[in-house]
Amino acid sequence: QSALTQPRSVSGSPGQSVTISCTGTSSDVGGYNYVSWYQQHPGKAPKLMIYDVSKRPSGVPDRFSGSKSGSSASLTISGLQAEDEADYYCCSYAGNFCRVFGGGTKLTVL
Amino acid sequence: QVQLVSSGAEVKKPGASVKVSCKASGYTFTSLYVHWVRQAPGQGFEWMGVINLSGGSTTYAQKFQGRVTVTWDTSSNTVYMELSSLRSEDTAVYYCASVFSGTYYFDDWGQGTLVTVSS
């Protein structure tokens, strides 16, 4: 299974919004509503931010939102804050488990 | 919420095996899967395999078939991942992560174990 496609990097100023895309195929992103997003700060374990395309775990700020259209999913972060600077990864169910990851996107808060 | 605590860093020579542990606590395990995902330095994630804690059945990524073994010790609530025939490309942080039955996302992650393969 090929990795999902994410932009290598995105950036935004504090208070702005950024969107990170995650493109797959009909066998993964396009075939199921089971896309999840993870935030990873340097040297730390990943943290679940969005699951089932658009649901937020408790404790995740509502500045984080997810959506999907066809075989592409998106993570939008509004009202950017300095602590949002991190790497973000998407993962999609592919007929068995969430086992197809995106290559990761580095978010820089200017 | 499940707490996952990983074992400490390891340094191995090429050709050797490594066994990494992940101690689970905080939830009933009958509806839990524990996955292993690795991250090479500066790279993304690579799914390796999973064990169903209710019964012990396993599934492995094709890439690692024959080289990886995931087991569950019920007496200590610890999941183990053993990777054999190590090569330099196996240098990575190895994470365990939990998934509840019927869901398709990683709820909780261990802190990761750095495995360095070097002669």
C-alpha cells in the first residue's frame, strides 16, 4: 500500500488558518470515513487530534477540524498558536486497520 | 484511557534480534488491539503489526513477515515486539499504540523505544 500524500510543509502566522491535505485512493481515504490525524512535537510521541475524518477527542481544541472530499482529507487549524508548530500525519483505514500513513507535514508558525 | 509504557533504548549489531516491550494499564484489555509502528530518523510512520489482546491473534505487514513477532504476556500486561535479522535500516523509534475494538485510530501511544543498529 502506498503512503498517503501530504505537503512537506505549510506555514502561517499566529491567528491565521492553515489547511493540510492528505490524498489517497479509493482503497483507503476515498473508500472509508476512517481518516485520523496525529500531531507530533520533536522527540515526542504522536497525539491523536482528529478521528473518523472530523471527530475531535476530548481535550483537543475546537480550532482543529477535519473534512474529506473524495479521496482527499484535510486538517484545518484555525486561530494558529505557537504551540501548534509540529509535524502532522494522517492515517487511513485500508480494509483492515489504520495502517496507511501520510508522509507528514511540518507546520511552521511564523 | 490506556497507558502504555515502553522499554528503554537498545543498541544492536547487524544480524542480531531486539525485543521491545510495552506495558499496558488503565483499561480492560478484552477489547483492545496493540499496534507497533516505527519511525526512522527524520521520516514518517511505518505500520508493522498488531496483536488482539483478546485471544492473541496477530497480523503483520507483508514487509516484516518472517522477521517480526508480537506477543502478549497476560501475567504482566505487557506486549512484546521482536524483530530479527536487524540491519542498519531498522534504526528507528518503535512505538506501541492502542486501538479499541470497532475503531480505526490510535488512541494512545507509548513514549517510544529507540533501536539503533550499528556495527
